[in-house]
Amino acid sequence: MVLDLVPLWTALLALAVFYYVVFDGFDLGVGMLYGLLPDEAARRTAMNSIAPIWDGNETWLVFGGLGLLTAFPLAFAIIIPAVYFPILIMLLALVFRGVAFEFRFKHPAARRFWDGAFCGGSLVATFAQGVVLGSFIAGFKVDGRHFAGSSLDWVAPFPLAIGLALMFGYSLLGAAWLILKTQGDLQSWARRAGQVCLIAVLAAILAVSLWTPATNADIARRWFSWPDIAFLAPVPIITALIAAGEWYALRSRHELLPFLAAIGLFLMSFIGIAVSLWPMIVPYHYTLWQAASSPSTQAFLLIGTLLLLPVILMYTAWSYWVFRGKVSEAAGYH
Amino acid sequence: MALDPVLLSRLQWAWVISWHILLPAFTVGLSAYIAVLEGLYFFTGREVWFRISGFWTRIFGVAFGMGVVSGIIMPFQFGTNWSRFSDAAGDVISPLLSYEGLMAFFLEASFLGVLLFGRRLVPPWAHFFAAFMVAFGTLLSSFWILATNSWMQTPAGYKLVDGRFEPVDWFAIIFNPSFPYRLMHNVNAFYITTAFVVLGVGAWLIRRERAVEDARMMVRMALDLLIIIVPLQIFLGDQHGLNTLEYQPAKIAAIEGRYDTVRPTPLTLFGIPDDAAATMRYAIEIPDLGSLILTHSWNGTIKGLKEWPADERPPVALPFFAFRLMVGVGVIMLLVAITGQLLRWRGRLWDSVWFLHLCQLVAPLGFVAVIAGWVTTEVGRQPWTVYGLMRTADSVSPSLTGTDVTWSLALYVAVYLIMYPTGIAFMAGLVRRGPREPEAEPQLIEGGLPNQPFETAARMPAQS
């Protein structure tokens, strides 16, 4: 009897995706807010707050992509072609954004261009990720083991709406990060921006929570049938409590709480999606077990992952510790 | 004319991987060079090693960053454009690819930060160790990615179940028949590529009379390495060729421009291949030499492409010309390496301005050879993605239209044409600044520093 590694790989992938969403989420969020910041000093401070850590965050995207390919190759082979253009646009936007980090400081003359690339790249990458998520929840046209739709299937109200919603979600994370890392006028600015984003995020969560069960009978049954509703009721209740806490935190003097509450909101949304789709990895065609690679494949990569992942996590935690505290405008990136 | 998603996807793959491979071709060699320099500094304590190492480490940081950014694009290509291949071969190749990603990821998260920003923050032995680990890590990355590629060229250790490849023996999968040859030939090519860049940069610095002591050291080191590894590469290439003849004879036929089986086989120096008529036009041939080079015997037989059905033949023109380009570059490299040693032996190296100028001109040749070699081996294995088992045409994502891929290819072209020139100009700027005295090294580490006392932050290496 071979040990079933599917639950472990599901957990690892879920961890990678959630980690990516929260951590690259806040630095993409800072990137979007960047375009709205009042002056050069604020922009510089905002950029300094994410400069040491952003590319470490981005590598989790590769880990997520390769993990999906290794553990669930069928899901990779169906989902990725279905979101051909969102993935393409996301990758190119991330490239531009990464390059902008370097060149903004190297070429002051071209600063306006690279500022635009940084902000625009963050915005487009976020929107594209939201579209991928929206397409995933909406499900794909599948024929046998192939995606059978067109490369423009994602141009539909639901995925586009999720794209928009994620822009507010990441911006909320970004604002909360700025509250944590800055002070004075910029911090007050971030609190106001955070409140606007929070209202939009809550509206989006509410809309999605009504939209998906209304259009998908299975999801409706999962959430609203007895006795499931009793087990699942805490999800919306806790979400509401966290939302109230976030509103309070943004308007009070707390500095860490807004960030934690924003992560909480993402976690609850993440759980909500997982509950709705479980055990599907290609909604609504293949389950995690049907799409899984051979046990030998999963076991082979697991060895290295379990060996290297803790080291990576420890180093990451350490580097956040090193860069703890407030950033200033003066401490230049280079 | 209808746009063919298969051809366009192949072009897109060629475009993104060709640009990407330039960076590993440089960073694998450069990290090894830096590790050697750091080791020399650690054991001798001479400042010259410290200066040269610092100079190249700054350039390495940029190249590695570009490698990561262009590398993020690569795994997604398997899904966007080659989904049927991913489904069929995913069980076998995906862990190898993931190990490559994990290694690079691991490196970036750990030793790279110490190497790039930790010079004054950690003891010399720790910095040497970090440099060594980065060099070792880039080698491991090469190991996994070339294992993947080699498995696609000479598949082993699998079983076919309903048209999908399932792993049976991981050792056989990784150490498949062409892997040892490909790995050695590639890694040595990366070292040669870097050595020529170091040679060219050193020569340039000497001619500009900048940091002449350091620059002479670079030129000497590069020449000493090249006189060993360029001849070695010719031997490795020959061995790789024998292996290809055994496992992928059609590729050899394409490289040789051989449509008809002739015994003994002549060597075609040049010609214009015509695949439709299956004939080599205007061929210039040397009798019997093909047999000698390829089989190491005077009357060995090289099978011509007509031995294979027309739909199992690779196109001839690209492997034929790319191979000749690679070999031509190799000959130039050998001549430069020998000339350099002769001039040194006669004590005239530093006065021979023409030779220093030549060193500058040949600095990018390694990249040319790497791309030419890559084109030879990749076009030569067509029409297969998994050799003899899965066709390229059956590997592409079925949902893609020609228009889809035209758009994506156009966007990749546009973005790379902005990113690469900018990055290269940036590295050129670092070269122009030249090696600096240790005191001139900026104390600031990368990144926005927190408002902690400076010492607290400065003790820690920044993450890259």
C-alpha cells in the first residue's frame, strides 16, 4: 500500500498559493497605491518599504506553478492554456515591474517611465491574477484531458469582476503594509486608502458569496444544506468579525492589526473558495485525486521540498526580522 | 496564409529560451570564477583577488537577477503552449524541473544575499563558503534542467500507460543515455563562455589603462583556463557526437547534411540543403572524412535521411548551418587560446595591442557558440518532443489558435527587446567603472534600511 500523498501536496500547494497571495499581494498593492501617492518623498518611502523583499515573494509564484505541474499535471495542462492571455500578461507585467525596481534608481532621467512601469505593472499583474482566479472558480470547458474552450473565455463578467476585486484586495494589503512600515503623513494617507479599499473588498466578498451559489447549484447545496450549514456558518461569521476589526484597526492607532486583519480576510476568502470547490482541482471536471501525478512522482519531489522548504522559510522570516521597523525616505535602495 | 500554432509556439519557445540560456551560460561560469577568486583571497589574503571578485560579483548580481526574471517565464510555457506534452510527460519531467526551480529558489533565498551584500558583514570564510555554494547551486540547476532536456532527447526509465509516460526508475530517468555527455559539454561551454568574457573585459581594461594589475590577472587566468578547456571541449563535443550517432542518428544525418547513405561517408564542408528534393546542392565534400570523424573508422557508415520516412526527418538547414557556426567559433577560440599562450611564452602579451583588441572582439563568441549548439541539438531532434515517442505537433495546447500565439510571441519579442538591451547596458556600465579599491566599496547594503541603529542592520545580509 502506497501512502496517499495527495492531501500533503494539496496542503503544500495551498500554502504556497496563500503565501504568494499575501506576500506578493502586499507588494503589488504598494505598487498600485504608488501611482496615487502625493509626492516623490512618499513614493520613495513606499518603494523602500518593499525593496528588500519583493523578489523573494515573487519566487513563490514559480514554486506554485511548478508544484501544480508536478503534483497535479492534468490540472496544469487544462488550466494554464485556458488562461493563456491572463498568464502571459501577468508574467510580462511582473517582468516590467521587476526591471522598474532596478532602473528607477539608475536612470533619474527616465524616472517617469519606470514609475509608470512599476505602478502599471503592479496593476496589470494583479488584475490578471484576479482573472485567473475568477476563471478558476467559474470553471473550464473540458474535453477529455484538454481545455476545449477558446483563449478568450476569460473575457466574461465574473472573471473580470474578480480581477477588479483583487486590485482592491491587494491594495488593502498594501495600505496595511504601509501603515506598518511608515509614519506621519504617509501613514495617515495609507489609513484613508485602506478604508476605501476595505469597503470595496467587503462589497466584493459579499457579491461573490451571493453570485457563486446563485449560479452554481452544487456550491449552493454545499453551503446551505443541513447539516453542512451548521459547520460552515462560522466562516461568514468570522469573516464579518474580522471585517469589523479591520475597520476599527484602520481608524485607530494600531499599526500591526490592520495588516493581520487584512491577512485574515484573505484567509477567510481562501477557505470560502476551498469549501466551495473541494475536492475539485479542475472545477468542475477533475478532483485532486483524478488529476494527481503518480505516487512515485509526488514522493520524489517531496523529499527535496521537505528538505529545502523549511530552510527557505526560516531565511525568509529572518530577512523580515532584519528589515523590521519603520522605513525612511532617505535610506536609498542603492 | 493560415497561422500555424505549432510553428509559432516553437518560435516563441525558441525566443524565450534563447534569451534565457544566455544568462545561465554566463552565471554558471561566473559564479565558479568568483568562488575561485574568493578562495584565493581567503587562502592568500591578497587584495587583488578581493578587488577582482568584488568587480565580477556586482556584474553577477545583475545577470542572476535577469536570469531569475526571464526564468519565471519558462515553466509557464509548458502549460500555456505545450499542455499536451505537460499532461503526457508531466509525471516524469516535472520533478526534475521543480528541483531546478527549488535549487535556484533556495540559492536566492540563502547564499546569494551573503555573496552580494555580505562582504563586510560576515567573516571571509563565510563569504568564501557562500560563493562556493552559489557556484555549486548554479551547477545543480544546470544538472536538473539538462537532465530534463536529455530525457526528452533519449528517454529512459519510463513506461507508457495510455499514451502517458510514467516513472519506473528515477536513476535511469535522470542518468539517461545522453545526459552525461550533454551535461559535460554544456557546463564546459558555460565555463568557456565566461572565460572569454573575462578575457575580453580584462583586455579592455588594460587598453584603457584602468586597474591594470587586476586586469592582467584576469587575462592570465582566462588564458590559462582556456588552453585547457577549449581542447577539452573539442574532445567532449566529439564524444557527445558519438553518443548522438548511437541514439539519434537522424540528427547526425541532418548535421552532416546527408540525405543518401554512402559508404564510406564523405564529409560535407558546405552546401545548400534542399529538404523537398532531399538533396544537398553545391556540396563541397571531402571523401571518407565523415566516416572517420563520426565513427572513428575509415569505412563506418552514416545513415542518410532517406532511411527515415519523410515525416520523421528533421529539417536539415538549421542544424547543418548552426553546427558549422558552432565548430567555426570553436576553431577561432582554439586559435585565440593558443596565440595567447605563445605571446605569453615570448613575453609579448602585454605589448601586443592587436591581440588585446582581438580578445575584446571574441568576448561574446561563447554566447554565439552556445546558441548555435542549442539550435543544432533542438532542431536536430525534430519532429519529436520525446524522441521517437511523442511528436512536437501532438504536444501543443489544442485550444490555441495561430492568432493567439502571434499575439503572445509579439509581446514577448517586444518586452525582451526592451529588457535585454537595458540590462546589458547596465552591466556595461558596471564594467566601465572597473574594479575598485576596497575602501571605495559602498557600505550601504541593498534595500531600504529600517530606522534601526545602523549596526543592527549592517550586520545582516540583505535578501537579494
